[in-house]
Amino acid sequence: MNPFGRFDDSKREYVITRPDTPLPWLNYLGQDEFFGLCTNTAGGYTFWKDAKMRRLTRYRYNNVPYDLGGRYIYVNDGGSVWNPGWKPVKAKLDSYECRHGLGYTRIIGKKKGLEVEMLFFVPPGENLELWKVTVRNKSKTKKQPKIFTFQEFCLFDAANDMNNLQRTYSIGEVEIEGSAIYHKTEYRERRNHYTLFACTRPIDGYDTSRDAFVGIHEGLHDPKVPFAGKCTKSKAFGWNPIGAHQINLKLLPGQEETISFVLAYVDQGKEPKYDKLYVMNKKVGKAIVDKYSKPGAVDAAFANLGKVWMDLLSNFQAKSPNAHANRMLNVWNQYQCMATFNMSRSASMYETGIGRGMGFRDSNQDLLGFVHMIPSRARERILDIAATQLSDGTCFHQYQPLTKEGNAEIGGDFYDDHLWLVLSTCAYIKETGDVSILQAPCAYADQPDAKTDLLHHLEVSMAYTMKKRGPHGLPLIGHADWNDCLNLNCFSTEPNESFQCAGDVKGSNAESVMIAGLFLYASREMAALYDFLGHAADATRMRQGYDEMLNVIETQAWDGEWYRRAYDAAGTPVGSKENPEGKIFIESQGWCVLGGAGQNNGRAKQAMESVHKHLFTKNGVVLQQPPYSTYHVELGEVTSYPPGVKENAGIFCHNNTWINLGWCLLGDGDRALEYYLSICPSAKENQIETYRSEPYVYAQMIAGKDAVCFGEAKNSWLTGTAAWTFVSVAEGILGIKADYKGLSVNPCIPKAWKGFTATRKFRGVEYQIEVKNPNKICKGVKSVTVDGKKVAGNVIPFETGKKVVKVEITLEA
Ligand code: GLC
Ligand code: GLC
């Protein structure tokens, strides 16, 4: 079916069987603070916390080929030079296999009877990456292969490293001691950290100068040293420092040897920086190498990684009749949610790590697919994000993970940002019952001494949208709302400026229906929160705000068959039948329906049917129709893209999930699953030559029907699609949702499903849920039994003291 690979569901691995995949297929190493990107040919790089400010190894973007530079092992077997991951030498291998697993990648290459296996992973809780390399002589003769490692060090500040060569070419420094290479550029001045790349056994040579190891006119595909078969003991002095070790092996037929390497970020802490002039104090680094030089230490760390992931995933497991939904939900989707939680939009094959940091709206949404795994980290994240809000309610659109400070590179004044904080905070409290977070001290970015708490931020957020409204009574949009490219106040005419930062939003009038719908949703969340807290007056106040905004939407935003998207600065509707192009948009249908608009007047159903008629395709729902054929200064970036891609009528998978949730709300489980499968990567294996991206993680975008490459996925991994798909399947289709007083169960499944089972851990209790659907319906919980006793309604009340709770549910019309 897929000539490039397959799922190994029982091992929770994706197995790639050919290195020349349609695009590099990526995995992430690391789950806490130390991360690596690793492709199926061992390409990628490593950083600590922040891909821009603490980059440990180098990578070049927009490279040729796409993916070059990485964790390379060169093998010289009697003069024949190759890499087990095929690249960069690209010698023909007799066999190749890459297994991307949860937090690790294992690549095995074989040539002329010599097999080399590389296992890369980051042990949980540690700031280092381990490489376990096993070399096996599978031939009938004695072999004496030489193994060379290769890593190019990045001089920590990745942006400077790329563009300030007049400085960087003169500052690179290393020390070499035994089998360890210490990359210590800038350590003499303000840095108190270095990168360590060490072998845990004696070596037969090393190099630390790229010019010596690779050459000046050579490339990574024909580097001097591996072909010559001998390291030169070069010591980098400026230019480009690297880490390379040489190990000479003697292997009898059937014999194998394992060699381990440590790549670590070492913080000196309180240790003295130097032993003597120019000689670093290496105590901390040596302790790390010692730890992993002990027999069994690397294997124990790897076993622990497996256990950590088993535990994380055990929080939600389901068995449904659909194999795609099962493997994505149970393994890959939750795994991707960890990556988006950690990485936000910073480092992938499409995000260079030197551009965007943590997004305000993005990180709040990413949390929705993560909070059930590690609520304590979600709590910390919410408070970090909230601290980048300004006292008037607006937000820094993004912040730097290392400093946790807002960065203004992409501007501010995205008038949806603050509302997502309500969604993430409520999700956290529902998951944990921990209302104390609301009183956690939390200042504003422009008033760092303010004695405010998180609840204050939520109130300021709601008030901002309520207050900042335009001529129709709808919320103002600012530079853009969720759709970064709908820039209705920017009027950009200058090719060198950012669409989002152009124009002054002060006194602007353009309005967003999508924000209005999101506001409905957020007001309901706030009202329910206040109910739970027993603050009746506040709950009522939120409901009044809701009613007022609902009235505005129904009177000002209905277009006849769907909800309009916006009003531009001149008051002209956007996303209306009156427009020649861009007549109908997806976001306002999704959020108005999810916010509860159109419930009593049939509009919700009609809006969704319009989506089906105008926007749905076999590869997902396009963002709008018809695409814009020309640039409109009054609409901004959305009209800049060629038809069918990105926000100009591409399939933006993120917002597809809101439509899926809409179908669940309306009770159509067949549509919900059909829509889900239309963007599900696992279901694309039979069209992989068109789809091209990884079959195990969601992509931000699939080219829409107006593009020449309809069905081609792009920008995989770091997308809000991850968290929202988890929500749409776990909480929408399977209907299992944390709520303030207990676990709510209200599935909306395809009629043909006979039922499903699921295990959900919630506040320390394991709920074993069985849903039966004897009457072939989509939705309708009539009877719920909890440990054999009937319960009224569909919320299983939370009780402490229990370990396992059995829940049986029957759907009835
Ligand atoms: C990107 C951004 C996200 C935005 C979306 C739509 O995914 O990260 O913040 O909402 O594009 O423009
Ligand atoms: C660009 C992209 C859009 C993304 C935004 C991030 O506008 O087209 O998809 O969300 O940058 O700010």
C-alpha cells in the first residue's frame, strides 16, 4: 500500500523501509527541556529549551537536498564508505530500516555483511542525547571497520551563527580530553555552559575542525577523513568547530560491538569555570560521561523512556471499530501533542527555530491535547503564557521559551489571542479540579509588579472583547484573528513589510465574526466556571454577555445560508454571497456553531450543510471558496497565496477539527468520522505519493482543490491540528470529556459502530468505559451505570478513594 513504510502498531513505531521518502520524515527526541529533531536519514539538530538561543548543533534551512546535516555515522569498511542512514554519502545499502518510536529513532543499515544500528534518544529528565551504535559482522569473514561520528556544533545563538560570520568564524573554541570533545565557544566571556560530545570508551582518533574533517571543497557526501580512513586530531580555532570520533573495530564473523556516545548540554552551575587559564573545569561534564559509561546505563535509560511513554499514553486509550482512529488517538496524536506543547511553532522542518517562538494562541490551544497527560506542566505553562499578556487585555503574540519574555517580532494586537487563555485555563481546572490556579499571582507584561492573579487575566480578556467592538457590534479584529492572514486593518503595499505588522489598528473598525463565536464559547466556559465556584452573580454576568453577543451574531452576521466571516475596515462583508471571491469561510461556521449560535433557528445545521456543499473535499475542508485570484490590499495576506494553498482556500487542518466538533454537536457521527478521516495521515498511506508528508502526524495544511497539487500535505508536526484533533476524537466522537464535577460521557459515533471501549484516567481514577450502540444511532446517552449502579445524566460524578471505576453506557434514540 505504502511503498515507503508501515505502522507497527504493537511496538508503537512507524517503520520506514526506504530512505528516499517523498519528503524527509521527521521524529522528535526529548520530552522535557532537551530536544532533537531526527529524520529518517538521521538528519536534524539538537537544542536545549530554545531552538534559537541555545542551539547545540548546526542545521541549514532550505538546503539541497532538503535534509542535510545531522547525527552522522560514517562507516569505512575496507575502503567502502557509507552511512547506515543512507545520507549523506548515499552509497547503495543492501538493507535499510528506520523505526521512529516514542522519543527515539532507530536506524539500521547494512552493506556487504556489515550491519550498523544507530539508536538515538534523550533520557527523560536529562539534558543530553544518547547514541547507541551497534556494529555487527554478519559476513563469513573477519572485518576491521572504522567508525566515524560527525556533528557540527552550533555556536548557541542560532541566528547569529547563521548570519554573523565575520564574528563567528573567529570565536569557535574546543577542548579535547580523552574521548570527550568540549565545545566551549564564548565560554571565556558570558556563557556558563558548553556542549559535550563524548564517546564512553577509548577512541582511536578525533577531529574538531570541519575544514580538516570534511575539507574546504568537499561536502558531507565526500568528507576527507572518512574516505582517508584516519582522523587528524585537529583542534578547532575559529571557523567551524565540529565533533568527530574515530573507533577502529575488529569483528570476527557473527561478532558485534556496541559503542555509546553522549551529546550533552552542560551547565556549570556554581562550579568554578576554570581549572587554570584556558582549561575548563570539566567536573560536571565528566560526571555525565561516567554515568553513561557504566555497563547497562544506556539500556536502562532507554527502558525508562519506554516506561515513561507507556504511563503517559495510559491516560487515554480507546478501542473503536476504526483502525486509523485507534492508532492515531492512542499513540501518534498524543505523541504529537507532546511535541506541539514543547515546541509550539518553533522548530520543525518548516519552522527554523530562529523565527517563531511560543505562540500565545497556539500554546493555549496546544495545551488542550496535553493537559490530560501532565497537568502540572500545563499549569506552569498557563501562568507563563498569561504573564505575557498586557494589562489592557491584549497580548504579546509570542514569547521566547528561554526567557519567557514576549517578543514583538510579529507584532501584537491579534484580538483573538486573549480568549484562548479562557479555554486553556478551564480545561486545566476541569482536568484537575485545581481551582487554586485562579488565585495564582500573575502580573502583566507591562506591569510586572501588579498584584493580580490569573482570574484577573480571564476577566480582563472577556472585558476586552466585550468593549472593543465595531460598527455592527461585533468584536474588532486588530491585525488578525485566528486566521493570521486576514489582515483587515493593515493595507500593506510594501513587499518588505510583514502583513501583520503593517498599518495601525488604533481607531480601526474591521470586525471578526469568528472572534464573536469564540467569545460565545468562552463566555459559556466562564459561566460554568463561576457556577462551579459558586459565584452566581458572576455566572449571570457572563450569560448576559453571551446573550448580547449571540444577538449581535444572529442579527448582523447571518448571510442567508451561512455565517459571514468579518466586516472589513470599510464595513464591507467578508465571506458573503455578495463577495465575488471568498464567499464562504470555514472559521465562522465552526466557532458560531460551537458557541451555540443557530441552535434554535436551524442556522447551525444550515451553516454546516453549506460547509459540506461548498468546502468539503475528500482531502478535507478548504478554508474558503472561491479562492482569491488577485491581491486585495484591504484583506491582506489571505489574498497573497496562490489559490488552494495556506489560508487562500487550502485545507487548513486545524480548523477542520472545529467542523468535526460541530457535527458531533449536531449529532451526526457519520459526518464527524468522514471528515476526520479526510485529513487523517494514517488514512493517506494509499495516496502517499500525492500526500508526501509523514503518515503518522497531522499536517498544518493539505493543498486544496484549487491547487495543482490537491492533496499534498505540508508543514507537518507543529500545528494546532494535533491538539484539536485529539479533542475532536476523544471529546467529540468518543465523547469522553473532563468536567468540573466528574467525567462526562456523550459519544457521537457513526451509526454502524456497535460501540467502543476506552480507558481514561481522571484525577487519579481509572475509568473503564464501555459504550454499546445496539440501535445503530449516532448519539443519545440514555442509561449510564457506574460500577453496576444507574446514574442520572451523563456525568460520572468524581469520587476520591476509588482506583478503578467501570462505566457502561448504552446509546438509545
Ligand atoms: C498558523 C499559526 C496560528 C494561526 C494559523 C492560521 O498555524 O501558528 O497561530 O492561527 O496559522 O493562520
Ligand atoms: C504567515 C503564514 C500563516 C501563519 C503566520 C504566522 O502569515 O501564512 O500560516 O499563521 O505567518 O504568523
